[in-house]
Amino acid sequence: MVDQAGWLEGDISGKHVLCLAAGGGRQSSLYAAAGANVTVVDLSGAMLELDRQVAAKRGYSLRILQTTMEDLSGLASASFDIVIHPVSTCYVPDIRPVFDEVARVTKPGGIYISQHKQPVSLQADYQRAERGYPVLHTYYRSQPVPPPRQATAASKRLRESGAIEYLHRWEQIVGGMCRSGFMIEDLVEPVHAKPEAPANSFADRAKFIAPYVRIKARRRGEVGESKPKIVLL
């Protein structure tokens, strides 16, 4: 499989991989094809049914669990070598319980690869003004981000119609991972900008605002430890 960044650190055959909030058949089949023992978790039964169908068609064996990101009680502690988490944290008001649960089920030294919506992308408008895309919404907020004022090509791609989404600050994303027991090893902003993209398109907005951030973190500590130890000097 393609791993241009090298984050998976080579052959994943035989490794235990959790595809978190990743129903739909794409993620689970990708890692199963590489020989991993795959568990896929999603809240949507319809999305998980797609995973079942793809696995059956291609002869893959999957473990499937329908639950929320914040409740992985159906999974044993320290049971995964790798956790793959596509964009989905924007749908929960508090991401700390998610990180705590991911830390619990990840083996010490295990890898957590996640992607999130950039905070400013949820703050900014989708309609281009004279100098770019203006910021409309406050950064420090506990309420959901209002839906787009006007439908554009960018808003249709970046915001799911009817979904309730929450902005998470950098401190909550990066700091939250660290406080839950992870070490950040790498961080990238996937480039979606195109110089000649038309105004109000996804690629034009991405010239001003990076829509996503992808983070590689490693689980530290002993088995069962979900929070870093604090030593007073």
C-alpha cells in the first residue's frame, strides 16, 4: 500500500489496526489488503454495512463495531498497533474523551494517525470577499459552528448538509493528544490549493485557508496508563 510519508513504518501485515469513525468500506479494505487484522468502528450502521459488503466481495475478514468515538468500551485496552482516524472529530463537542479512549486501546509505542478540520476553516466564510475569505465565527466557543450562509462549491465539499459541527482549538487538538498520553511525531497540512482555481471553489479557498491537518502521534507510557505522570520538583 502507498505510505508516502512513511508513517506506517513499513510492513503492517499481521498488525492490529483500528479504523476509527471510518465506515464506508474504503479504509478497512485498504488495510486488510495489506495484511492487517482490521477492526472498523463507526456510529452509522449504513456505513458499516458497506464495509461488510466490500469485505465479503474481496474475501477480507473484518471485526466491526457500531459505537461512538467516545465509547470504545467494546475494545480491549492496549490492543491496537495502529489507529487510523479520518476527519470526524468535528462532530463531537469535546474531543478529550475521544483521545482518552484512543490512548486506552492503543499499545504502548503504537501509532495514532488522525486528520482534523483546521479551526480557522470552520471560522471562515465560504464566499470570497475582495481580499479572501473573511473570518465570521469566534475561536473560543462551545456552541456548534453555524451552517454556511450561502451554498458554494467549497461549502458543499467542506460542510456536510444538516450535520452539527464543532470547532476545536489547536490547544484542544494537539494539547489534548499530549495530555491523553501521546507524543506528537509529525504534523502536515495536506495541500488542496490550485493557483488557477475559480473563486468560491474548494481549491481557491484552500489557497487562503488550509482545510485539514494530519497528525502522527505515538502512544507512550505503560499498559493501562492513559495520562502522563506529573512529577513535582
